[in-house]
Amino acid sequence: MPLSEREENGTSCSILIVETSGDVRAGLSQEVEKLGHVVTVVNNRDEALAHEDQKNFDLLVSDLVAEPGSSNGDLVRSFKLAVTSQPGRRAVPALHDMIERTLTFKSQRIDASLDPDHLREKIDLELPSDLTLMNAVLDYLLHRVARLGLIEVEQSNLFVALDEAFVNAVKHGNRHDPEKLLRVTAELSAREAIFTVEDEGDGFDVREIPDPCDPANLFKSSGRGVLLIYNIMDEVEYSDRGNKLKMVARRKRGSLPAAEVEENCKLKIEK
């Protein structure tokens, strides 16, 4: 049963896992059940849609394993992690542990076995507006970018750009209201990373932000995060309403393909 039908202070959530791989379904199910949550597993999206209790789940996890693409031999994946109930939005401590456990499982048990040079994936996350939840998300996205060999994360400011985008959306967009969701998507390949961050706030006009480079605004904090994002990312675009931000990071000239990055890492470890 969903959180709404359990004790208000209960931390047990109802989770739906949609995955074609039986081993992956079983593995993630076991990991999440260790946290005390109730898990239902189905084989595909049609089964999920046909499930009579689909509205009673607090969290949806789907498509962890990549499938062969339609061309170029690429692997294509569209991973989704979404809070699907109103009570679930308020269960931040329980969600934090679940999200961290799910992303760790995916990183260690699935991502590590995939060929990063022939992978295209979309990561779709819909989570309550709480910055503690975004820490695990930020770490995972940076890990995925590094794994693909797109850029050298430790030598870039990608962390700063994503962190500023998350903070702005949670703090200024949704005003720390956990009832409002934050949607983060990442479309990743070995060539570029496209991130979008969308909140459910009223929005704003980016042109009205005070110029932080103007001496008159020297001691004002507003606008500095947006300026950082524009300077770090290769492409930045706000929606007309201002509540959706698109950021693009492209492989920098001289960056090594993911396979070579991994080989170099192995050589350093062996030394």
C-alpha cells in the first residue's frame, strides 16, 4: 500500500520496478527491500500500465539495462526514476536512501559492464524539491559523464554548473516546497551531454537578472549562479517562462575516448 494508507511517520514506501532483465529486477528488488520497502516488479511498460494498483506506488524505477539501438550498433537506454505519489514527495529521508541505493546499484552492477563508446542514454528523474536528494543525483551524473570520457570532470567546472542549476530550481523556482517536483534529464553520449532542469515554480525572465559584473551589483549574490552556468557550459538556453534550463557540454578538443580514459586509469592503478 502507498504511504497515504500507512502511518504518517512510517518510512516504508511502495516501489514499482519495470525491467526486462530478470536478474536486474531481482537484484535491485533485494537491495531496496533491505531498506524496509515494499517492491513490485514487472517485465515491461505494458505490464506496468496494466497493473491495477499502478496509482498506489510511491516510486517508479524503469529501464535500467540498455537495449541494442536501431542503427550504428549503439546501445540505447531511457532510465527513469520518479516519485509518483503526493505522500511520497514528503518522505525525503526514505527517498534519499532509496535513490542512493538505486543509483549505486545501477552504477556498480549495470553501467560498469556497458561499452561507453557505443552508448546513448537518457536519464529522467522526477524528485521532490529537496537539495539533499540532489547530492546523489549530482554525483551519479558526474560519474556517468566521466565514464563516457566526455570531459575530465575533475578538471572541469561541470559540478559547479549543475549544482547551481539544482540550487536555483529548488530555492528560487520551487522555493523549497517538496510538494513541487524537480525534473532533471540528461541525454548522454560520448560526444555531448545535454542536461535540462525544470521546476514547477512561477518562472522568471533571465534578462531581468542584475548583471553581477556591474560594479553597482558587486555585493549582490543574485545572478552569479546564472553567470557561472553561462561561462561553464557550451550552450545555455532558458525557456520563455524561465522555469526550464537546458545546458549542453561537448567533448573538449584533445579529450580521450572513453576506452582510452579507462585504460589510462587501469595503468595508473597498476603502477
